[in-house]
Amino acid sequence: MRAIGCRMNLPAVLNGLLVSVVAALLWKYVRLIEHTSQLEEELHLTRQSQEFSQVRIDYHGALLALQEHGTRMVCTGKMHTDRICRFDYLCYCTEAEEFVFFHSNASVMLPNLGPRRFQPALLDLSSVEDHNTQYFNFLELPAAALKFMPKPVFVPDVALILNRFNPDNLMHIFHDDLLPIYYTMQQYSDLDDEARLVFMEGWGEGAHFDLYRLLSSKQPLLKEQLKTFGKLMCFTKSYVGLSKMTTWYQYGFVQPQGPKANILISGNEIRQFASFLMERLNITQEEGDDYIVVFKRTTNRLILNEAELLLALAQEFQMRTVTVSLEEQSFDSIIQIISGATMLVSMHGAQMITSMFLPRGAAVVELFPYAINPEQYTPYKTLASLPGMDLQYVAWRNTMEENTVTYPDRPWDQGGIVHLEKEEQERILASKEVPRHLCCRNPEWLFRIYQDTTVDIASFLEVLRETLKKPNLKKAKVASTVHPGRVREPKCQTSVQATNEAKLSVSWQIPWNLKYLKVKEVKYEVWIQEQGENTYMPYILPHQNYTFSENIKPFTTYLVWVRCIFNKNLLGPFADVLICKT
């Protein structure tokens, strides 16, 4: 019976073996298909990543690094208003429109602020300080969550992630975007010509997108474009945020607009930036006859007697006059003309930011419509007045209401006021000057700034004659901004003359760098403070030694500081404090 059983089970055994072999082959085939599919997906994602750059990326290695090490962040700056952060593997979910920080045991987050990161933000994405539309933060996830998320696309380029503030306005483009981007890139050696700019504010390209392209050889990326590459974008190395060191003006979000309280940039740095842009635009400053440039506007804020103004300027200064127009000419051709001009004349407006391209010694003449006080709107006056810009500045204001044309029926954002209550309209029409106000929708300001103006030639020329030195580019020299060093070998001697009379003598040697400089005026500042008192006595002295007797008491300890001053306002550091006992 056993033999018969073996014979009967042999086909079943063979069939079972055949099924097992086929199953094994099918399993290997399925695994092979899965592996091939995974390789194809990785190849596709690698190709997507390489669309950003010529850099070849090991997709599997990058994914493994993200899974094992997570995101790493190290920031500079104490507050969100001055913070810039460097990230490894910062990711962005294009569906949720959120940045993602992936945590692993190897993640780094400095500063680790906890919930303070949301008070109000980790940092500002633009150079405009503490504006709630510019805040940056991220979501947090464990790196293990990557298993359940769409496969990431890696950006191999070093990226600078930021917000443009208003890419439709030339003043904002230069002041808030281009200058800060340029000098932020100067701060970090790997933000070089191969870096990728990533704009996250959500605007389209704007009219002057080509200016942003000058800062890097890589095409900038817009927020909307990220969706076309994948659902999860991961920047292998990125910097987030912009330096605010280069901005000189605040727009009136908290207090009425005006120069920043602490301006950290000089005209020298702005001129270096202007030279960089001119080089990228292939513009060379040509020498030739002196000429005056008048900015022409074609849609609003017009100079109604432009031809008369041009003729008056030509006759007054015996120079030829030319007009330029942003609406009718290319930007580089305008800069080519302005870079050789002796004077730039324009109605108040964003186009006046191009005065940074004027040569040293040139004049900036800004025209203001009726009821607009020039002292309340000074971005270009502030620019022209920065040390090292070496520009003359003149403001002319239309004081004749009959020389203005208003447009109350226009839309509100072009100066119209018909949408306002009748009483408010009448108040605005009767007003002789726009009161100080906050940004950005004050109807009286908009109504007045969008007026057209007939320039009163007599008053215009009178203002120029009173306030303008004759521009002379050939004699213009770079103003010295070299600060003195410390005075050397400061010493003090004391003597008691009587029970109520004493003398304190202080001497020092000149700063080390003084002997190498041609400085017109050198003085010394001395502070004397009685030990234990809160006040001090300041002195400005022309010599390197001096004996003090007034207010010097016997048997008293005095603290003495000495420093050098060049040309009235270039201050050196104080030498170490002297402790002098009478």
C-alpha cells in the first residue's frame, strides 16, 4: 500500500514543485518590476533635480542623507528682524505651501527657540523689517514620515530663499531686493554666481525681472514654478532671509515714512553695487560734453510744460538736455545716459532710484506736485546725502494750485476720490498740504501725488540758483571716509596747587594711520569724569597735550578718555581709559 501511495502522489509532488518554482519566478519578477519601477522613479526625480542645475546628483544618496540626518539649521542674528539661516535639506511642500523641517537624531536647530519661533516668526523673508506679510517659519515632521510622503525632488544648487517686496516698483526693486540680495550674497562664500535665487512671495516676474537675472547665472525660480517640479521640493543647501544693512528708508508702516534711524550703508557701497550692475549690463561711462537728463513720465504725474522746462535748463546751464522714459526705452539705455549726466531732473517717483548711477558731483533735482511737502518724502534726498554718494540734491515744490491738474474721477489707487464721502472730498480739495500719514492707502496723498504739474519756470530756476553749486564732474573727488585710529601712548600727570586747587595734564601721540593720510582738519576729544559720578566734561582740543585746572579738585580720582576726530565727523575709537589721581 505504501508503494502504491508513493506512485499515486508523485504527480502531485511534481505539480507542487512546479507551482513553487513558478511562484518563486513570479515573486522575483514582481520584485524586479518593483525595483525597476523604483529605479525609474529615482531616475525621473534625478532628472527633475538636474533641470535646476548642471550638477549631477546621487538621488539615492541624497534621500538617504535626508532620512538619516534630517534637516540642519544654523542661524545668525539675535532677533527675527536681523536673522539669516543656513539650512541643509530644508524641504517645501508645494501642495500645502509650507516649508518642512524633518527631525532625526542627527538634526540641528540653532537657535532652538521652541514656541518663541512663532513670536512672531523665525525671520523676515524680505529686507523690509517686521512686516507680517514677510514672515518665515516652517512645519516640523519626523524624518520617518518621509516613507508616507511623495518622493522628494532635490535642488542641488545652493539657494537663496527670499521674498521680493514689490517687483512692479523700481524703487522697491533696488532698495528692498537687488541691493540686499547682492550684499547678502557677499556675506556667504557659497552664494556665488552659481547660486539659485528662489522668490517665495507669490508675485509674477514683473516688468524688471531681467534685473534679478543679473545677480546670478542661474534662472531665478518663482513660487508658482516649484509646483511643476514635484510635490515635495528639498533644497540640499539654502540660505533663508536677507540682510537689512543696505536699506536706508522706511515706508511708514508704524510711523510716517522717512530715513531709517540707524543707517548702516554709505554711498561707497551703493556705488560699488551700481558699478557691478553696469558691468553686467555692459555699460561703460563715456566722457564727453556735460548734459542734463529729464525723466519723462507718460501716464501720470506729468510735467505739462516739459518743452519749456527743457529749454529753460539748457539756457540756464548752457548744456544740452535729453529726456529718458521707462515706458519708451530699455533700462540699460537709460542707465547708459544717466551714468554720464551732470544733472538729473524728475518728478518724485520710483524712477529716481536711478540717481545711484549718476557720476560723483552730479545734481539730483526732485519736483513735487502741489500740496506735497518735500520734507515728508525723502528716499532720494536721503540717498543723495549718504556719505560717499557725493551728489547735490535740490527739491522744488509747486505752490500754485492753478498750475496743477487733478483727477478725482480716477480709480482710488490712481488718486481718485469720488468713492469718498462728499465732506471728505471737499476737505481734501481745500487742503493746502497733505498731513503726515502712514503707508499705504491715504486717499489725500494718492490724490495729490498723481496730479499733473505745470512747472513755474521762474521759481524753479530761483531754487536752483539759491541751492545748487554749479555741477562740475571733472573736479569731483571721492570724499574721504577713512576714520582715525586710536591715539597712542595716552598719559596723565597731576599736581595739587593748594587745598582747593589742582591741575590735570593729559598728553598723547597721534594715531598711527594719520601720517599716511592727507587730512585737512585734526582735533581731539577728551572726556573727564570724576570717579563715582554719572556725568563727564567734554572738550574738543586742537593739540596733543593740555592742562586742565577748572573743576579739577585735589585728592580726587578722575577717569579720562581721548580720541581723534578727522574733518569734524570722522571719529576714532577712544584709547584705553586713564585713571588719574590728583
